[in-house]
Amino acid sequence: MNVKTEQTGAIAIVRVGETRLMYPILGDFSSAVTGLLAAGKKEILIDLAPVTYVDSATIGCLMDLYRQVTNAGGHLKLSGVQKRVETMLTMTGAQNFIEIHADEPSAVKSFGA
């Protein structure tokens, strides 16, 4: 799976380079985030800009990652969410928990950076 991580100040950014984020590749995606958490990174931004499709397993994965990060005292946010993906997040109620930002600069700013 095409996932890259980088650091911007105190914020770890996970960049998803796939257009379809779904079950068969969620392991790599989840491992990237949990690896950051294990390394002490608690402010995590997931950039979903290229992602045009997610399945229910992805929503479940995002909610689980949100729970892990929150329980560790951190924040998990999303940026660059395409309309179709945002609809899925809204239909499942995930947007009630996970902050969604239109673009990366506004998301980074929301961390207080």
C-alpha cells in the first residue's frame, strides 16, 4: 500500500496514496498510524486527498484508530476528504467524532500549530 508519513512540527502526517482505501490494504494503513502512536506521536493528521472510495471496514478502522489516539491523550484528524468519502463518514456518524478539514493547512492550524 502507498502510505507515507512525515512530521510537521509536533504533527505526524499520514499520506494515503491510494484512490480506494478498503479492507485488503487496511493493515498497512493501520500499522502506519499505530506505529506513530507507539513512537510517542499523539497529534496525527491523515491526508485522504487522493481517496475517492472507502468501505465500511475503513470507517471501522478509522474509528478504532481515533479511539486509540484519543485514549493515548492525542488527536486524530482528517484532511482533503473527497465528497463521496465525506458522505460515507456522515452516513456512519464518524464525522461526529473525527474532525474533518477541507485542506492540510487548515487541519494543521487546528492543532494549534
